Amino acid sequence: MTSLSVEMLAADAVEPITSAGNAQLGIAVLAGIAVIVLLITKLKMHAFLALTIGSLALGSFAGAAPAKTIASFTAGLGSTVAGVGVLIALGAILGKLLADSGGADQIVDTILARTSKRAMPWAMVLIASIIGLPLFFEVGIVLLIPVVLLVAKRGDFSLMRIGIPALAGLSVMHGLIPPHPGPLVAIDALDANLGVTLALGVVVAIPTVILAGPVFSRYAARWVDIQAPEKMIPQRPSEELERRPGFGATLATILLPVVLMLVKALVDIVVDDPEQGLQKVTDVIGSPLIALLAAVIVGMFTLGRAAGFTKARLSTTVEKSLAPIAGVLLIVGAGGGFKQTLIDAGVGRMILDLSEDWSIPALLLGWLIAVAIRLATGSATVATISAAGLVAPLAADMSTSHAALLVLAVGAGSLFFSHVNDAGFWLVKEYFGMDVGQTVKTWSVMETIISVASLVFILLLSLVL
């Protein structure tokens, strides 16, 4: 774990920055979240600024001294960026290499060439899940939707029959599977084991994506029977390349960090001896930083050089990949600052006390909190970060597997019912040429199915682990 977990636990152990009672703290939390919601939804303020102002408002409503609130926020921001900032940057570089080299198109073309018409929705789930592993959700949409439109047009499919499975694959990866920012921050905040969370996330993701993708797409295609809009079908940029990376090399590069992290998790379970040589090695190569760094370095050869990139072109690709994530880093950092302010104000202890009175299982409580914040702010990442901070005390006495399941429950809740305050809602609406009602009946319902189905599978796993 990074320094965020250590600082979080230390902060929870010291005297809170305010002596407010549970009632005042509860009002302060609601007021702080309300400020964030109003700033994002009504004033269209950037989430970074909204989270910063919301954190200061939370401290004020809780009766904390401004200096203490500022100190908590900045400490949380700094430790969060230190914990996950490098991982987000490495993921962005890998995603940019994948897109610019034509590696993503190579995977798509290879799978589609070997897929029958009946199996095409299943192929789209597979493609989106593979492509979605290293990519941010928005990047994955921009990369995959043109492919979805081309497949729907050339194969004469209903757009929903092809599009919903692809969107489901991307969304499940984004909400449940590290190294996406939300799950990474939740793992850090709850002091969960990344490898175990990744393994259990895959177990939950497979049946969830089947239900929300190929199965639901049958109904979505009946409810909204539309064809791919001509004006939105662009030429794929990789067609301008003289050559593209091979399918096997591209797939191996994308899966490399996942494999390394899973190997570490398996060795930790089987060996369970930190002083043993094999576990020492896997602890290093299976750490998220080294796993993603290895994939980036390998990708420079298997993707970049294989596509004919010069050293200068590789450098340019890396440089261009980092600029767009500045906003993501700031939002994630500010979310960490908001979370730390919640913890230092004693909200975590308040939630723990209330949850004992309510007799709500921790997994369900984490999901419900994330759902509420997701519905209010429209941001899955903000919902994950905030909910993880609120339920962090509940994870203190949990087993490794149940802490991982709590991370997944929070991630599942963060995907619930995307609507008009979510940028992804409008992105899907515009690309697919739908109106608001059609987008709600397809995209919003799909997100809700993912959230609820994930929770069901998580609760089932909690009964056997």
C-alpha cells in the first residue's frame, strides 16, 4: 500500500479536527456533498474546484478551524496523488501507445474477422473488455464507438445490439477492475490487497458483463431500434499507418500488468512468507507501479516500434498522453482531499456508529453510499473516492477477501444509473444519435444493471469466502 493508507489510518487514530457531535457531522456531510452537487450540476463548475470548495464547506459546517480543514484537505490531496498519480500516468501512456500504433484496431479486426454474425455481440464484449483494461473510460469510448458504428453499419446490425455490449465491457472495467483510478483509490483508502481485489473483480465482472451486455442488448435493440448515424462514422486513424503491431504482441502487452499482479496475488496466497525469495520477487514485479511500467516499456517496442515509430515519435506520443490526464489527476487528488477531510472530522467513526445501529451489512452500506453520491454528482470516480472514505473504518477488522469485496461494492455503486449530470451520458447520446429518452432506456438502464448485478454477485461471494 502507498503512503495514503498509512496517513489515513494515522489520521483516524488522532483527535478529530472538530468536536462536533454525530448530528452536526451528519448535517455537515450532507451540506458538503450538496455544495459539490450544486457546483457541478447547476454552475457547471469543474469537479476539482467543486471538490475543493466542498471540502472547505464541510469543515466549516462541522465547526472545524479553517487552518485544520485546509491542512486535512492538502494532506489528503498530496497523499492520493502520490499513491495513484504515477499509476494513472502510466495507464495513460499505455493507452495512447495502444491507440496511436493501431494495436487497438488490430485486436478489433482480428476478432471480427473470425466472428459469426450471431456471436458479434459477444465479440464486442470481449473487445471492449480487453481494450478497456488499460484505458480510461472516456478514452475507451472515443476509441471504441467508431468501431462499433462501423461494425453496425457493415453488418447491418441494430446499433444497440452492438453498442450496448461494448459499453458494458468498458463500464465494468472502469468501475471494478484496477488499474482504473476509482478502484485504485478505493483499494488505497480501504487498505485492501490489490491482487486479491483484481482477482475477485474479474470473477464478478464476467457474469455481470454478460447480463448487461449481450443479454440486455436484445431488449435494448427492441426498445430503441436505430441504425448507426452516417455523420458519426469516421475513418480510423490507424489506416494511415504503413504497418500495425501483431495481434498476439498487442494482446500480450495489454495483459502483461494484469498477469504480473495476479501472479503476485497467487504467490502471496500459496507461499505466504514475506521472507521467502519468490515472494520478495513477485512483491516487486507484481506491484502496480512496476507492472504498469513494464507494460509501458514493452509497449514501446511491441506497439510503437512495431508500427514504425521513430524515437522522436515515441517521445511525442508519451508527451501527448500525459497532457489530457491533468484534469483526472486533479479530480482524483481533490477527491482524496475531500475524503481525508471527512476522516479527520470524525465522519468515519460516525458512519461506523450509525451502521451498527442500522444493522446494515458493510458491503451494502458501501454500495448505498456510492449510489447516492453517483446519482447526485454524476461522477463514478467522485462516488468511489467519497464512499471509500466514508466506509474506511468498516474495513479495519475485515479479512483480506472481504476488504476486497468492499472495494468492489463501492465500485459497483458508483456505476448506478448514469443520467444527465454524467459526461458519459452525453457522449453516448451524441455518438449514437439518440435523444435523452432513448439514452435513458439504453445506456442508463445498462449502467443500473451493472451496478445491481455486481452487488448481487459480490454478496454471494461474501457468503462463501
